[in-house]
Amino acid sequence: MIAMVMCAGEGTRLRPLTYVLPKPMMPILNRPVLEYTLLNLKKYGIREAVINLSYKPRPIIDYFQDGSKMGMKIHYSIEKKMLGTAGGVKNVESLIRKDPDSEFLVTSGDGLTDINFAQLIDFHRQKKSLGTIALQSADSRFEYGVTLLNKDGRVRRFIEKPSWSDVYSCLVNTGIYVFNKEIFGHIPARRFYDFGKQVWPELLQKKKRVFGYEFKDFWTDIGNIAEYRRANRVAMDKMKSRVWKGERSKVHSSVKVIAPCFIGNDCVIEKNATIGPYSVIGNGSRVLARSILSNSILWEGSTLPCEFRLENTVLAAKSPLGQPVAACDASIVDLSCIS
């Protein structure tokens, strides 16, 4: 089976971080979030993927190349003008149709999940569904489409990003779908078209077989800074070692390290610094003397100056910052990093 991985969005809610990197390249414990998606596809035997790109495509292409280093085959679809979720899939119809399976998978390149794709595909086939939506129960529903199901799992109502008056379900659309190739007949070519706002409502109106698959595995969309930090926290909770220290990193004996935390490769942490819980230090980063880091993320190559305190903050800054300074609930980006 082939998978379509959606990576064309600008990630506006993650700004200023997405001024530096496209959303699918946001690092989770020093790996791009897109890499976790591809590895999970591979885990369930899906070794071919097409990735659609528009905003800052080069970092993604340079990092993943043709996929051979991961044991996969990756194709790229560059959209000079964004086509929407469904329009992006329609744009690569000829490539998807070459795959011998009658179904294909659509997933997001900017979500973090360990969903069992095999169970999702089996459910889709058992229901003889035209399209199946992977759903998860969530308290915050207004940034996602919400779905109401019949007892057999058939979708009977769907609203994309509802208002208060429209809330009738806690099952949200995760942006993970399985489709039969018949779906291409329901998506117009060469125009912007969206699954949530157009395709799903139209399929329901036509009384097509559309089902919802509720799953309990971990899932989060790193659509904003808070969710991005949460994804890193969850990843740390899953680590075998409560304190991860990479190769060639030097941590002074006076440094206070509080688990869980993640220290990448080739890092330097100077005397009397404190690395608090749920902190991530990217490869090649430096934490200088007497600085304090707590529930924060340093991107690769960043420098935290002396006597600098970071809490609930993301730092993407290779250039030295003014000192001493405290930052809380912030994102700090070195403008020289932006290309």
C-alpha cells in the first residue's frame, strides 16, 4: 500500500518557529516529527509514500531524500499553489493508481502518533468503506472536525472546526484516512479542495459508505507551541532511560540534572547549570554557566548564555542572546536563522 503524507501547510500557529523550519521538520527529541510518521508507516509494512510540499520544501527534501536510508521509497509533489488536503491527493492520482492495492492511506506529516495502521486498514476493509476517518476523543474540539457515528461506526454527521453551538461529539478528525481509489471520482482536478470542508460532507450527502475508526493510541497535532512542547514531553515519558545523554556530550560534574530530560549529541553544559524536567537540548547546543532550563526545548546548535533562565520556552538561536535574561512561555528565534 502507498501512503500520501500531507506536508504542504505553512504552520502559521507555530510561528515564529516555522519562520525557521517547515512544520513537519519540528524536532521531537532531535528528530523531525515527519520522521516518526514515516517510521510508523514502515512499521506496518507501508514502505512507499508520496509527500506533498509547498512551504519551505527544501529542508524536507534534503533530509529525507528518496527515502532509501530509511528503507522506504519517497516521492515528492511540489505545489506552487496549495491545493488543499483533497486537491493535493488528486494531484498525485496517477502515482497512487500505480500501486496495486485498491486502497491507499492519507496521513499528516505534522502529527505525532503511534496509531496501529494495520488495524485501521483492516477495519476499513471489513466495513467495505469508501472512506474511513481515524477518530480520537478529545476535550478541545474547536480546532478539528468533529464526528457523530452510528452504532456500527458509520459516520452520520461531520462538522469541520465547529462553533460552540455545533458541538455534539468529542470525536475529532485526526487527519488520518483510508480511501478506496473510487474517491478520486469525488475530487475535482486542478483546484483547491478540502477533505474536511468539502469531501466528507459531500460523501455523506450522497449517502456513501463512510466510517469512523476510533483509536486509543497516542495522537497529537503539533499545531501550536503548547502542543509541540506536549509532544516532546510525551516522547520523553516513553524513553527507556529517564535521562538521555547523547554521544560526545560534556556535562560538568556540578550540573544539576532532573529527570526526565534529553541531551543530544555533541552538547556542552557548563558548571552550575540546571537542566530541569522535560527539557530537550538539541545536538551541538551549549548551556553556559549558571543557566536554568525547565520544560523547554533548545533546537540544534542553540546557545543558552550564562545566567539565563528558560521556562516553558522554545529556543532556536545560534547567535548569543543578551544576558542575564529570563523567558517564560515564549518562543525565541534568531532572525539570522531564517532563510
